[in-house]
Amino acid sequence: MYSKILLFPLIAFAFCVGPIASADVFDEVEHHTTNNDGVNIHYVTVGEGPVVLFVHGFPDFWYTWRNQMEGLKGNFKCVAMDTRAYNKSDKPEGVENYKLDILLSDIGAVIKDLGVDTVSLAGHDWGGALAWRYAMMNQTQIDKLVIFNLTHPNGYMAVRNNATPAQEANMAYIKRFQDPDAHKMFSAKLVTGMVAGKESAEVQARYLEAFENSSFDGMLNYYRAVWPVLQAGGLEVPDLDMPVLQFHGLKDTAVDKDGLRDTWNWITQDYTLVTIPTAGHWVQTEAADMVTTTMKWWLKSRP
């Protein structure tokens, strides 16, 4: 079954990130770079075993997955990439360099560089958008799919098309990002506070360094590149033929929880939904222990 709809990314402007685990993989990871049609994509690895590939959202970098990588590294090879425009990956200029197929090809380039046939794919926010779509388009390559605070595209668009005034206000940032000067509203310090404002000084310093080395204009090009696709009516979205685990912090204001409805109708394998009432948009850090423990159990319980 196919439906004409767009896989759409979200963001929550919220100062709501919880404490990290006592251990930290920042100094343990190995750094790698792969080239995708002239653009260098940076990623890190830690641990051994079946590959779990993590894709971050906006605005963030690979380090958002520190808790999950720490918890899973004993059983899995954890891989986390910096998507283009972020941290140590290249930052090409021009909206044309951020089209959906190009962003998806960056994920493919990392998988190819790893030299494996299949991975479990995990994504948050924009990374969730890319993970949904990549899994749909590469079903034999993705063993399992894990999504963090990004509803299935069918569910998201159902909310968008029937949005309440409050929901419309929460989604208005996407249109504002189309302004060529929209990147000027951001700074490394501001975004660090937004994403890691409740973290330790050490963690905040790592975020600040990453955002100082990132391109906010490039980040917004994700939204600008996808805008014409949305206006044209979206993309065909096939059902998923793999197990799916989905986490959703119910305090998220940008990704409305109503979009979770009916997700089981678009997945042909087992689907596990974990809603966390106390968490917001960055569920992987706000509810790190619950997310990591559940994810470890879920991945290990499926061949």
C-alpha cells in the first residue's frame, strides 16, 4: 500500500535535556570519514557486534547518542554520523546540496564504508525523517528501525492537514526557515543552551565547539530543499517490512503526539511504541536510562 505524502522533519525549541549517564563515550570513539560525491561525512564508532547506525536531528551532532552508545557498546557496534553541515562533516553551500535523495545517500555512504550488508537504523528529528525514508527505500538493508520523536509521515501529515491553531503555530517555524537570512537568528551559544542547557559544563563545551564548527545556513537548507516537495504534494510512502521501535516524549510541542495514531497500519512486522510522559523532544537524553535499557532489550530480542 502506498500513500502520497511527505516524510517531514521537525524541531522543538525547548530547554529540556536531562542528565547524562555517568560514563561517556566521547574519548572512546574512533573517528572516520567517508566521501560521498565530493562531500566528506564524519562518523564515529565504538563497540563490536551487529551495527546500529544513529542519525541525529536539528540542531545536534553525533554526541546526542552518547547514552545509547555507552549502553549498547558491549553488544553492538555503535555508529553515529554527523550529517552534512554539522560538526566535522562538510558544509556545502547551496540548497541543491541538501535535497532528500542526497541526504539519504550520505547514510548509504556510511553503510558502504562500514563494509556491512545490513544495519539497524536509528534516527531522531531530521535523522528520524531520514531514517523513516531510508528504511522505506532500502528495506533489505535495514534489519530494524528505531525512531525518536518523529512520527510516521502519514501520521504527521494527518495532523498537519487537520491542525488546530496551536498545532499550526508550533509548525510555523518551517515556513520561517525559508527566509534566506533565517540562519542569522541562530548562534552556537544560543543553540548550545537550547539543546544542552541543563547538561554539565563539560558537555555544554562539547556542544559549543561542535556548533561553532557547523553551518546554520546549511542546516536550514534541509528545510528549504524539502519545501517544494511539500508544496507539490509529497512523496509515495510504502509500508515498512521490518520491526520498528518508536520512542516519543509526550511533552514535545513540535511533533504532536496525535501523529502516532495508526502507525501500526503502515508496518507489516512487529511495532513497539514507547511513550514517555515526562520527556520532550530530545527523548534520548531526557529519558536516557529508559530509552537505552528498552532499546538494548528490543535489539537483543530480535535476530
